[in-house]
Amino acid sequence: MLNASDLFPRQAPVNGPSRLFAWFQVLLVLLLPFLLASCRSVDRSGLQGPEPPPLIQAFAPGTPLITAGDTTSLLATFTGEGFVQGLGPIGSGLPLAVSPAVTTTYVLTVLAPDGRSETRQTTLQVVPPPVSPVILGGSETLVEQAPATFHVDPAAGLTYRWTLQGSGTLVAGADTPEVALRAGAPGTLVLGCAALNAAGRQTPWVFRAVTVIPLPTSLTLTAPATAFAGETGLGAWVPSQPGSTYAWEITGGQITAGAGTPALTFTAGDPGSLLLRCTLTDAFGQQTTASRTVQVLPAPLITAPAFVTAGLGASAQAAAATPGTPLAWTLINATLDSGNGSPTIAFTPVAPGSVVLMCTDGTVTYVRELTAVAPPSITSFQAVNDLVGTQAPAILQAAFADGSATVDPGGLAIRAGEALTTAPLQTGTTFTLTVTNAAGAQATRTCRVEAAAIERVAGFPNGAGTRNGSGQRAFFLRPGGLAVDAVGNLYVADPDAHAIRMIDLTRAVTTLAGDPLVPGSLDGPVAEARFVSPVALAWSRYHDALFVADPGGHVIRRIQEGTVRTWAGLAGSPGDTDGPFMQARLRNPTALVATDDGGLYFIDSTESGARIRWVSPTQEVTTYAGSGSGTSSDALNRLDAGFGSLGGMARDGAGNLYVTDTSTHTIRVIQTEGPVRTLAGGAGEAGWVDAGTGTEVRFNTPMGITFNPLDGTLTVADRGNNRVRKVDPGSGATTTLFGSGTAGYVNGPGVTAQVDGVQDLAYLPDRRLVFTDVNNNSLRSFFPNSGVQLFAGHGRPQAGWQDGDAGTATFSGPSGLAREGDGTLYVADTASNLIRRIGPDGQVQTLAGQANTAGTLDGPALGGALFGQPKGLLLGPGRLLISDPLNGTLRTLPLDVQNPQVGTLAGEATDKGTVDGPVALARFRAPEGFAQDAAGVVYIADAEAHVIRRLGTDGTVTTLAGAPDTPGYVDAPGLDARFKQPCGLALQGNTLYVTERGNRTLRAVDLTTTAVRTVAGNPIPPGAQDGVGARAVFVKPAGVAVTLRGDILVADEGASAIRKVTPEGIVTTPFGRLAQMGLEEGPVPGFLGQPRDLVLDPQTGDIFFSDGSAVMRIHFH
């Protein structure tokens, strides 16, 4: 319905006539419909002229059909004023924008100036937007040139367009819901589709990729046209295609190899047709099949092997058409050895390749082609190691050609140039390599691998060593000072091992710095640094570093961030001078205390006494306390106090120093203010007394001292009493924490525990006390609730001189060994001064000497005779010859007699020397090792005389090689040669092998010419090293023996190993590990301690050796 606002524009309000005119307009609008109706009702036919022209000439949308949401325009041509219902005024010829959501009819009303009006309507069609299509049908993969049809689900009112990218063609339906196409070359096709509605609106293109794969290739199967029945090694093949698989079928024969490969090996069946079929499946899953028929003929009339070996005889047989007819043979690449004219011949192929056999009976010729292959050959077959531990595998290597190989036992396949690992060996095993060619010819070679283990014969392994490990698996060599870092790692000074050891929070023991075989004062990275005899440690929180007192080098060293540096003193230059660290001189520095400001207190010695000295944070060395007089005395001024020999040192929070005075058996205090006083103990009075006041207390050689972080008391290692004591730092009141007072090794509650040589103490973060138990070669710990326990190390060695069976008998430092054929062992128990016997049943019996008593008396073997550290043994008919180096004599002990008497064969204890002559007049300096030749001549290593002596069968002693009392290292004939401490001897044929402690070499003496030469070793370089000749390095060679193979075994006491030396001087280490001391039973190479002497079992090859407090053997299983 029209209103005034539709017909007339709104105007601003006016006054007077203008307001009257406005009211007139309103009235006109209200009356207009009635006036129009009246006019239409009056018959004007006779009242007016012609019909006036229409007011509206045109009214329509600019686009008759649009998509919902699009915009178009209404266009009108008219005379007057026009209004569109619902939209408002419209100008003639001017577009009016509209955007309907649905189909809409619009009404135009026009008012003429003469009062006429006219209406007209028009309809604008609206369609919904098109929906994006989804391409359906077809396949993700097409074969090239293949047709395919794809479609979309059609929607009402929509049409579709298709596009194709790639090698392909749209065939039909490019503008319909379904399209047909044909694939082109292999690759990728991209098919696109878009939908359009009636208004022409198009959706975005949607695409679908299609992979075009190649056409399956034709397959060609190649195979022989004919074959003989039963013929083997026949081949068929198809071209190889990457990514394809192959399936073979055979009818009338048998597949022997290659069923899943392009190449097939098969055997023909009975005469007739043999069908081969191969199906190839390519990478896209397409299959192609090819087949081939082989005509199988009856077997040839010449019977011979398909393969023969060049150079080896073979035979062939022919069946003539007419039995008894002579046959003439012709051979190509083979020689006819015999049988020409007969059905059977012997022949020898000349060279690898084709061999043709032809024979004829005059009417029929038979032909047979064979293949000659090269004979198998073996270049080498050996084990990587010809000796392994029991339960360890052997690793075998072989070089061979012209055949396949197996190793027995086990039938194990082996390839040339590759290593074969066998099953673990229980016993020594001889392995056989067999190489077989296609003709069945074989070549063989063997190698043997021994399996051995280290076993205890009698006595017990020594607990001392340098081996790292975890907890009780580690070994220490008389451990000394201790220190604990901020996280709880424990550091141990191992002076005899020239090393600093570390025990982490898991109790894993490692070597932080130093080398047990190479003492020295070398600074540098911890792996290269060397120490002489580090005894004391201190951890500095200020430096975050470990300080080491090395009295052997007269220096204090610092280990920080993996580097060792000298902190004070000059290595190898003892002295008492204060000053900057480069100028200061130290003398045997021991105990250390680090302060929070970066300073360091240490105990130092003068030529007559001890002092406490101080290294400032700037490395200035000054004397803090002690006059150096050597007399122990208290004083008001600390520099006037006297100290004899000091052991340990501790510092309290106030700066007071507490020291253990081992020479006076007291605990003394150096107060911050200066006075020095005795806190506990009676000066010069050794003893054990617990008491409430310091003056009543008694100590015996107190050593380590530290503060208990729980109660602030002092903990003191009372070494001479084999106890650890608790001391009040104020009153000196002392009680015993643990230790029974008896030297030994017993864990358990405090009063029953036994220790032996407590050196230093330290508290761990868990408040557990750890201490070094020197003579037990271990670190032990103490908690009040659990008592004393082993913390790290192997514990006390079971040493002694107790007889009994192998499980209970003990030895103390055995060295020389001799063995009888029935298995009886004779042992020089050196430290016990006894001669012992180990029977075949393991029973240990003392034959001569008095336990732990040295002397030179002859007389009854038991209860009378005395020895001075007996070493070498030589078993002769009915007696033992014993070297007695401390007495400078050769002693004899009859065997298998009642009440044997020990006698002196040569030498005089009170008159040592190097005099040659009859045994009664001859003199020795310190005889050790023996050897005896087949004629009965005895050779003696006179170690401290530095010569090799000879005792002839006539009883005359002569000097064979070396100059008496003239040590040196010279290879030369006889007396011109020079030795240094020759100790071990072994004889092989006309060569006498000599080990030298002083020169660290293995020498050889030619008994015919007396010429001396060096087989292996070098007296100059330190350490231990395998190698050839002078490049090999021994540490402390001792016993020596020669194996049945002619190799020389050397007991390297200092290197913790038994070394093997070939006659050519090649040195290896088959038993033990260099510089890893710690004797233990187990598979070889294992771990040894300090092997001294060797003796072999000639039947089994077992090696018996003395080591630590035990007699051991390397048993070849």
C-alpha cells in the first residue's frame, strides 16, 4: 500500500503557506484512490479524445536469473515518478540493485503529473549455489592406453564440466555427469570436475590423481631345447625386472635352485616333454606368464660325471650299439690315460673348461660334453687366537679357492676371507677345513685351538693388585690416603701402584691418574701424568680439585678438570726452602689439609724431623709450625715446637690443627693462637689405654686422623694397636670405636673386628667411615650398627705355612718349582723359608726348614735345617738342589729317605763371592735359577754377581758368561758379555735362555760358543709392551720355561703376566693382562698377580706357576 513517504520525498518542516501546502498533499493522498475510482466509473467515451500513452514503457531485471546471494539490478523506463514496492523510489533509466535470496516478484507504480498512475510487475528467478562435486568411479591405477569412466552424483539444476591434465584424452561426456577417458603414457593423470547452476555460477575445481602404469611387458623364457634324462644343473631364465617377483612351475623335472629368482636351475626327469612356466608379477601387481617346453632325451650312451677336476684322473664308459665292437675314443681338453678300444677309459682333464668325449664303433659316434673345474686350493686356515679361555668360542679364518668349504666339528659353512665364530669350547679342539669343488674333489687343512683356564693348585691368591673393578672385584696395592669430593666420590692414594684411584657412588673403582708400571713426576692430562708414591690426598672445595702429596717426587700436585699440575716443590729436588712454588723445596710431603680460602697445610720432613707447612692460595710456601729439630716438644710458639715423625692431620672450624705424632704415640694440637700442646697420649709411651683424660690415654703409632661430622669428635687410626679410636678434641678423652687389637681380617661388630695397618680415614656423605687397611690391601667401612665390613678390594690374603689338603694349606711367597713325572710338585716357599711338597692328591707337606725362621744351618730337614729365602729348585735323581740366595749357597735335600739331612753343596754363607773351582771352594753371591742339560751339567744364575755359572759333572764350578760383580748390558761371547741380575734359566737343546731382572730382557747363551744375544726386551723404556725383539718391554722377568713347540714362556712378575716369546723374538701376552694385577681363577687370559716361577707338564702342556701366596696352574682342557 502506498503512503505519503513513498510518493513524496520528506522535507524539512516549514511555517505559513508552506505548512498549508503540506496538509494539502496529505489530503490529496487520502482522497486519491476515491477520485481514481470515480474517474474510472464514468463513461468518457463521449467526453474525451484519444487514449493517452502508457506511463511505463519497460520494467524488468537486468539479469532474469541469478544465484542466491548474487546482486542484479531492476531497470525501468517510464514517465512520471516511479516507486518499487518494498524498495522505494526508482529513476527512469537508472538501475536499482537487488540481492534476493529466493525468486521474487517486484511491483512498479508510476504517478504522472496529470494525476494518472500505472503499475507493472516483473519476476526475478533465483537459484541456489551449486554444490562441489565428488569424483567417483574409475580406478586409482590405470594401465597405459586403457579406457576408464568416472562420474559424479548429479544434482538437480546443475551441469558439469570436466578437464584432464597429463598424458590422456577425454573421450566423451566432457559436459555431463559422466566422463570417459583414455590413459596415455605412464605417469600421472589429473582429472578435474566443476559444477554449474542455471545462473552460470561454477564451483571450484575438484581433482583426482590417477597413476598410469606401463603395459605388462612380454616375457621371454629361455631354456635349452633338449636335455638328457636325469641331467642336472640345467638352467632357464627370464629377463630381470626391478621390483618384480618370479614364480616357477615345472612338469617333468625338479627345481633345484632359484625358484624365486629370474634364473632357475633344474634337473630333467624321465624322457619325454618337460614344461617350464614362469609367472612374473611386476611392481604394480600385474602378472605375465611365459612357458617353454624342453624335450627330454634318453641319457647318452657315454656315461661320465657332469663335472671333473682338471689334473685329476676320471673315467667314462660307453655302451656300443653292437656289444663287443671295438670303440675308438677321441678326447678334447683331456688326455686318454688307458682303455682306447674298450668301453671303459681312464682320462685326465687338462684345464678347466669344456671336456668333450667322443667314441665310435665305426657306424655310430657318441658324444658327451663334461665340465672340468679347477681343483680346490687352500691358502691358509688359522684361528685368530690359538688359545682361548674355556667357555669361549674360537674365531677361524680361511683363504681358499675353487670350491665351497665347511669346518668340522660341526659342519660349519665358512666363506673365504670371512671370520667364523664357533660354539664355546670346552676343550682344546682340532678344526678341519674341507674345500670341495663341483666335481667332489677335496682339499683339507687343520688348525688347533687350545682352551685353558687358570686354576688353583694349593694356597690362596694374594689380595693385592692394581686391577679396577666394582667393589670386591677391585684390587689395591697397600692403599694409603683418602679424600672425598663434594658429591661423595672417594679418592684413594695407592702409592705402590704409583696411582690415584677413584671409587664412585656405585663403588666402581677406576684409576684416575698414574701408571702402576711407570713411576714418575710427569704433569699433563691424567692419562699421561705419572706419580712416584702418592700417599696423601685432600679435596679442595675452593679449587674444586684434588691435591696429592707425592713424597717420592718431593712435590704436591693438583688434579683439576682432567689435568695434573705441580702445585708446590720441584720434582726430584728435596729441600726445606720456603718461597714461591717454583722456588720452594719440599722433603717427603705427606698429610694434607685444604682450607676454604684455597690454602693447603701439609706435613713435611727435614733431615732430622717434621714440620707443618702452608701453601697459600697464591702458591707461596711458608713454614707454619715446627722447628725441624726432630725432638718432639710442645711450645707456646708453634715455630718452636718440635715434631719427630707425623702421620695424619685434621683441622677444625676454628683453624686449630690436630696431628698424630707417630714417633711419640700422641695426638697434638697446634692452636690458632700459636701454642702447641699434647691433647692425648703419653709422649714416648706406646700402648693401648682408653681413658677420660688425654694424659692417661695411650696410643701406638697413630696415623690417620679426621673429624666425625656427626658429633665433632676426632677419629684416629691407631695403627700399632690395630684399632680405630674416638678422641674428644677438648679433653682428649679416648674410647675405642672398633678393632680387637689383633692384626688380622675379621668383619663384624666393633670389638671383635680385626684390622691390620689402618692408614687413613674419611667419612662419606652417608656418615659411613671408610678406612684404608694397608696390610689387607683393601678399603673397609664402619657403621656403629653394622660394624666393620669390606668396602672395596679383595681383602686379606690367606698366607702362611700350614700343611694340609689343597683347600686348607697355605703358602707365603712361594717362588721356585720343580715337578716329578707323577705330578708331585716341589715348592720353595720363600717367605716362609721352607721347602714344601704338593702331592698328586693335593696334600701339602713341609719337607725341610723351619717356618718363618731364616738361617743357614744344615742338618735334619725338619727341626734342624734353616734356609735364607730359598728360591730355585732343580730335581735330580733322588734329591733336590736348592738355591739359597740370602746365604749365597747351593743346598741339597735327599728325597725318599728316612730322616733326610739338608746339606750345602757349594758356597759359604759367611764368605759370599764369585770364586770358581771345586764345589768345596767355589763361592756364590746370590744364586737363584737352575737348568740342567742331558749330560748332567748344572747352570746357575748368580743374580747379584751378574753372571751365569756352570757346575760340571766333575764338581767344578766355572763362570760361563758375564763378568763377576760387573753389572751391564752387553751381548758378546762368554766373559765379555754383561748381565744385570740374571735370575731364571731354561734349556732347549744347545741354547740356555736367561731372564734378567735388572735389564728386563730375555737373553740366550749358545753353549757351544758361549755367545750371548738378546732375544727380546729392552732395558731402557718403562712399562710393558708386546712386540718383536727390542720393541718388546718386560717389567720384572723371573721364571722361564720352554714349551714343546719351542716357544719360551717368561713369568713377568712386574707386569702381572706370563709372556710368550717365539724363537724369533716375537713377544705376546697369552696369560694375564699387562699392568692389571689381581690373581683370580677363571678362563684365560684371565688375571695374574706376581707370577714368579714356571714349570711345565710335558704330557698335557699345563703350566704350573707360583704367584702371591699360591701355586697355580694354567690347565689345558
